[in-house]
Amino acid sequence: MSEHIVYPRVYVGIFLILLVGTIVTVLAAFQDFPGPLNAIVALTIATIKATFVVLYFMHVRYSGRLIWLVIAAALFWLGIMFALTISDYSSRDWLPITSM
């Protein structure tokens, strides 16, 4: 079985992308976006950085179809868990806290 050779410059490039992503994350943390946009911006940056880590440092980019299927199944399951959590969270009757 032959393995794909990844040159060190690819790893350095991905490291620099992740470094820029970290700087953007810190800069975004000091901004006050309107409404729920703070969480959306933070999660978008984190998703992009996680995608680079999974694709290159975990070698999924050069893997076979079975690995891609496992990754897709894991993301599908994560989506199900998020959907169930959000539906539970949004369906609760939130009462204000009263002092006793």
C-alpha cells in the first residue's frame, strides 16, 4: 500500500492559516456584533479551522472513500444531536427566577 507524500511546505502553510485564524478569532472576540452574531462568527471561524485540522493534520484529505464515509456519518450524527438539543432548548417554558 503506497502512502501519499505530503511536503513540509503544506504543513507550514496550514499552520500559517491556523495562526491567522487564531488571530481573527481573537480580534472577533473584542468586537460586539449585533444580536446572536457573536456566536455565529465564532463558530464559523472555529469550523473553518477544524476543517483544516481534519483534512490535513489527520490526513483525511488523502484518504479513501471509507474514511470520507465515516467522517460524513459522524457529521450527520453531530447534526442530529444538535437538532435534538436545540429543539429541547427552544421548547422549554422559561420562567424568570424569583427569589424565595
